[in-house]
Amino acid sequence: MDKNKINIAYSKFVEGRLPKTKFFPSLLWAFLVGGLICCIGQGIFDSIAAIFPSLSKDDVQAYTLIILIFLASFLTGIGVYDRIGSFAGAGSIVPITGFSNSIASPAVEFKNEGLIFGLCVKMFSVAGPVIVTGIVSSMLVGLIYYIVGLL
Amino acid sequence: MNMVLQYLIVFVVGGTICLLAQILIIRTRMTSARILVLFELIGVFLQAVMLFEPIKNFAKSGITVPIIGFGASLARGAMEAVKEDGILGIFTGGLTATAAGIAAAVGFGYIFALIFRARSKKS
């Protein structure tokens, strides 16, 4: 058998073994959980804006994200967030809490492999690509904006 | 605007974004890292073409809490810094605007990883 055939057979085998996610229920859960997390964010935003009326909108926004990230890290630490993620799918990945979870979850999991090569390295296995893409694309936007400004 | 209506808009917009991501995950088996990067880039693009601000005024946290908002503040940071500092802004803008979020995620993640133990993944 040549290599291609083996590869195709193997991917079919893997395809059959992968857990089947039910299409419509998972969409519904993603929608509900994602919407709920955004509403919690809006609730935190409104509360902070009401308690500290002197803060600018951008500052309130920053505090809101920090609190959401704090909650998500904590829930990841006690193992709740990953359990939500198992049925919410993208609903728990796409909000900023998913970014926070993607840092905290491997950090907790690989702590036993050492503080540097376990925790610190594995922390960025998902967040690394996000931060790298973010920095590069923001530099690109800044560069384009600079050039456009010169014209 | 009516508060209940506002929260409904937040819920529907945020939920729809996650629903689209879920369709992508099922259809293409994208990993969560790819999904996060993709939606971040959508945010950068929306901000770069000045579409993010009007959406934000309408949907509030529905669009700022998803990672799209993170991408948008990266791009907005770069644009504002370029306006003020010129070339230096290209390098400082993006990270400065998102420093709070990144520091919070890394810092809290580190602290909670030290406090809590990993549990066996039974569930």
C-alpha cells in the first residue's frame, strides 16, 4: 500500500473515532452561553459606571474585562470553566473569558511539569498565537494608518 | 434606551457571534486557537475600516466582550498612538491598549495555577 492510501484510511479511522457533537443542540448552547457571558459583562459595565461615575468609558471597559478575566481564571482554577466549555463550545471560547481560560487552563494542568517549562511555557500554547497575531496585525494597521496620514 | 431591550441586544449579538464560531468549529474542526485568532483579526479589520465604533454603540458588550473587542482595541490603540507619536506609535499602540487584558489574564492565570491543582478529566 502506498503512503497516500494509508493516510486516507487513517483519517477515515480518526473521523469515525472523534466524538460526535450534535449539531443543533451545540449551536443553541453556544448561543445561550455566549450571550449570557456578554450580558454578565454588560451588567459589570453598568454597575461600575453607576458606582464610579467619574471614570471614563474606556476605563470602565478595561475594569469590566479585568473582572471577567479574573472570574474566568478563578472558575478555570476550580475546574468549573472547562466543564462549561465541554457543552458550550464556542460560547465559552470566543468571549474574552475564553482567552483567559486558554491561559489559565494549561497553566493549572502543566504545573506539575515544572514552574518554567511546565507552567510558564504551556500558558502560551493558545494565547501565544493570539498575542503574536494581535501585535503583528496592530503594527500593520498602525503602519497603514501612518502612511495614509502622510498622503 | 430601554434597559431590557439593551440587554436583549447584547445577548443576541454576543450569542450570534458565538453561534457563528460554533458552526465554524463543527464544519471545519478548527481548534480554539484558530478560532480566537480568526475572530481577533475580524475585530482588527472592523476597527481598521472604522466599522467597529458604530457596532459598539449599538451592541455594547455584545461585541466588546467577544475577542473581536480585543482585536478592535489593538487596532484602535495603534491608530491613536500613530496619530500622537508618529512612527513610535506603530510599535507601542497595540500592546499599550490591550496591556490591561493581557496582564490580567497572565497574572491571574499564574496565581490561580499556583493555588489550584489540576483535576483528572473525568467529566
